[in-house]
Amino acid sequence: MTSVADETLKQAVSIALDSVLAQFDADRVRSVADGQGGTWVEILDEPLGEAYSQDATFVIALLPFNLPNADVYPIFLRPDLSRADGADLGEGFQVTGVQLPGDAAPRPAVQVSRRTRGDFHGQSAAQKITKVLAWVRQR
């Protein structure tokens, strides 16, 4: 996948991106600079688990320019996300759209709202994304 040039990212964002690349197969990760020193990351083909009709999803997350003094947020998943049992996705999920720099138009997505409560300094970007995915899989 493609990656932004490291010199466009603030140091803390570069460290956060490295954590994502180490946690998830780097060949499945694309990063797109946000123009402010942060970057969007897109992880392809992330398994969802048995609770969902789909086997896998993309995961899009913003690593904001003001890391480590900010949360990794927002996080988006595939737009057709649905539960295998037919139940609503429920609290914490919102159908919306996301447009990364360079995209011609917003693309449909489901936003997952799971902000870190308290001190988010104690977790890496990869840990935050992994925590959100664990929460999604347990729903």
C-alpha cells in the first residue's frame, strides 16, 4: 500500500503510524496525510467475527496532528455493516460518510464512536484501534 512521506507528519504521528504498521500487516495499511501534520490510516480486510454478516471490513482512523494530546478518532468501518442475527447495530454506530484527502467524494461508512475515557496518553494508536475492533466484535 502507499504511505505518506514521513517528513509531512509530526513526530508523534509518525510514531503512531509505526505502531499501526507493526500491529496490522503493513501491506494492508494505506496512509494519507491530512495536511496538518496528521494522517488518515486505512486498514483493509480486517476480520469482523461471527456476529456480523460480513467476514471483514476496512478500518479508517484519523491519527490527528495533535497526538499525543488527542485521541485516535474518528474510526470508520464498511458502510453495509450488519449483524448476522438481523439486530440493529445499536449504540455507538452511525451511518455517515468519510472523505480522505485526495478522494473525489465522500464514501459511505459506519462511524464507531468509542472515545477513550480518561488518559489516552497510555495507549498507542494501534492499541486504540485494536480496542475499538474488540468492542465491535463483542457487540
